[in-house]
Amino acid sequence: MKTSVSQFLSKTKIFSKVSGVVLGLAFSQQALASWHLDPLHSELHFVTVKNSAVTEVHSFRTIDGMVNNQGVAVVDIDLASVNTHIEIRDERIKDMLFNVVNYPEASLSAQVDLKVLNGMKVGEIKTVPLTVDLSLHDHQQKIDTKVSVTALNDGAFQVNTLQPIIINTAQFELTDGVKALQDVAKLDSIATSIPVTAQFVFQPE
């Protein structure tokens, strides 16, 4: 079951009350901090290839997220905020591919090692292995990847994908939607493997 940021915040408050004493012994005060996603400095892009030759880069205008004081990270993606720079195409993707009426959001979640973050100095960059759970259209897939983490001023940090993460539309039962887009645009083909890249900046609460 997908966990949204709002559900996650509620669970975090309950958990923190029960386990605060134990966590206080286990982690430093810095480790007990939490972070929220900075939408002005965060980006999520995906790449499409049509007719086996035309490559285009798209994004989402609205993403939300946080990392709690147990190191659980959640990022919600507003699928209706898809931005391909062509309005009619945005509408077709929302309706034919994402079906945003029934599936308004996708989400990413991961467990972050807080000891890695706490040990970093401002300006330091580390490569960190990460297992991400992607929830989309009532389907979940685990993705093993590596990200670059940069320590910023005032306890913030930036996370960048080191290489594109390839999403196979068939794993989320989106192939029919891709075919519908191909037919309505009268294209010979649309690739069903989608490279995704991200830059997330998290600010301390």
C-alpha cells in the first residue's frame, strides 16, 4: 500500500511519542532532526523517445516529500502536474496514460542511513547505495540505485541520481496507455522504457 506524505506525517508523530526515549539514546540530536523537500530547488525529469529518433525531456511541476527522524524518506509526485511543454500533450498523458482521476499520485520511498548524513561536512559529497520503492497505479517496484548526496549549509542536503533510473511501463500496466498516446498522435512508436532523473533538496525542519 502506498504511503503518502500526509499519512506518513501522522504515523511519524505517533511513533515518535512512543519511541522518543529509546531513539534519544541511540542517535545524536542532529540525527533526530527531520527534513522537508524544498520544491523550489528539487526536480524530477523523465525522457521519452518517439519514432525511434526524437528524444524529449519532461518534468513534474509539483512534488512533495520529507525524511523523518528514523531516516524514512517519502516523495509524492502529483501526476496531474506533468509538464511536457505542450498543453494538449499534457492533457493526453494525464488522461490516457496516468488516468489521474483514479491515480492522482505516484510515490517514492526509501530508508536513509542517518549516520551517513550526520557525519558529512558542508560541501562534502558521498555516493550512497539506495533501494527505492516506486508506487504507481497500484503497483510497486523496488529499484536498486546509487545517489550522490551533498551536504549543504544549515543542515540541508541535496540528493542527485548518478545515472538515469529506467522505468518499464509494462511493470505498472501502462503499456495500453502508451499505445493510446501513440495512436492519437499518429506515431510509429513510443519507447516503453523511460529514463528518470532526479535532484531533491531537503531542508531541516
